[in-house]
Amino acid sequence: MTVQSRQSEPRRLGARIADLCAGQWRSLLVAVIAAGFMSAIGAFDSRRLPPVERLVFWQALMVGGTLLAIAIMSVVRRLRLLDDRPWTRAVTLTLLLWAPGTAMTWLAIGLVSGGHLAIANLTDNAGPVLLVAAAMTALNNLADRNPQETHARAQDAAPPAFLERLPIRLRGAELYAVEAEDHYLRLHTSKGADLILMRLSDAIDELEGIEGAQTHRSWWVARDGVDDARRADGRATIRLKDGAEVPVSRTYVRALRQAGWF
């Protein structure tokens, strides 16, 4: 390992920690906003509580539930369970949150009702807790989407099917990126650019075999086609080897940074 790479390792670790904290703070912010909304409408018969007490009740429940979800999700991610099935993972997380969330709600209701812990409240709130947990998990899942990735092929595997679609003049070129333009795709290669008629989603399926990722709803970029990647003024961009500037969606910045693109 070179001196430069050893010096850059703490920076990479710091960036990963910052990204993880950013994701957690975003989840907590969603919880705080949702709690304010639930308090304002007096959801699930909480209107009987005084306004301040109702707000504290919902903030405690939503923030507490989010902290519990963060703890459970950290274990799920460490075990790398369901990495390629985000919505299945979201359903699993909802179910894992259901029982402790119901117990937490039961305790909260008991506290605001003078310490009276009725078993009826435990069963009556199981349904609402499941509904709220599902809604919160879905919101966070939408806010934490990962780019669609493609992977390098094994040595004995067939070439990516997409390369057969390159126009004759681009055959044998190194593919840098694919850019969606209406119903067409602009191909950025080492031999220049050209258009073909195809949807980006279909192209990404056929690009399996080339290491790359979707960086924006209109762009897929090959890892070897990147000349420079940078973040400045709150924006992330990638410069290709042909000089083209590629936007990086804020939705994907965190995942791409964790993968080492920045």
C-alpha cells in the first residue's frame, strides 16, 4: 500500500461515517415531521390529549420508533440480508418493528393516562402501529434508493448483450456511458457518440457484464469510463473520458460514494 493510499483511507472512512449519519438524520427528520402531522390531525384518537402533550406523545413514539428501526436496520445491513430486494427488506423491517413498536405505544399510552396499562390498549393498537411502521419504512425506503448497478463479467462469460447493439462505426469501442434522450439512447464511447432506439431500463439489463451504475434517471455510466468524479456546491458530477459531464442524482450520491465513486 502506498503512502498516498494510506493517507486517503481515513478520509474514506470519515466520508462513510458522514454518509451513515446523514442517512440517520434524514430518517429522524422524517419522523419529526410525521409526528407533527399526526399530532396536528389527532391521529388514532389522540385528539383527546392537550395539544402540547399530544405533540410530545407523537414525537416520543415516532422518534423512538425510528431509533429502534435504525438499530434493527444496522444489523440487517451488516448481515447483508436482502441487499438486492429493497422492498422485501422494507416489509421485513416493518414486521420486525411491529411487536416492539406496539409495546412502546402501549407504554406511552399508559404514561399519558396516569400509569394505567390496560391489556386492551396493547391489542387495540397493534393494527395502527403496523400501519404507521409500514408508512414510515416506505418513506425511508423511497428516500434511500440505490442506483441500479451492473457488474463485470467473468473471464469465461459471454460479452454483454448490449455491445451487439452498437452501430457499426462504434464496434470495438470502449463504452463510457449511455444517456437517455426521449425514446433514444446516446452512446458515449472511445470512438465518438451515436444514437440508438431503446429504453434506458432495457439497456441496463443488457449492460450486465460491464461494471457500472445508474447515476441519474437518464444516465448509466461505466466505471472505466470515468475520468473524474467530484462534489462541489451541493452538486455531484462525473466527467467522462470523452469530456462529457454527467449529473449525479442526489438520490444516488450516498450509495455511489459508499461504493468508492467519489
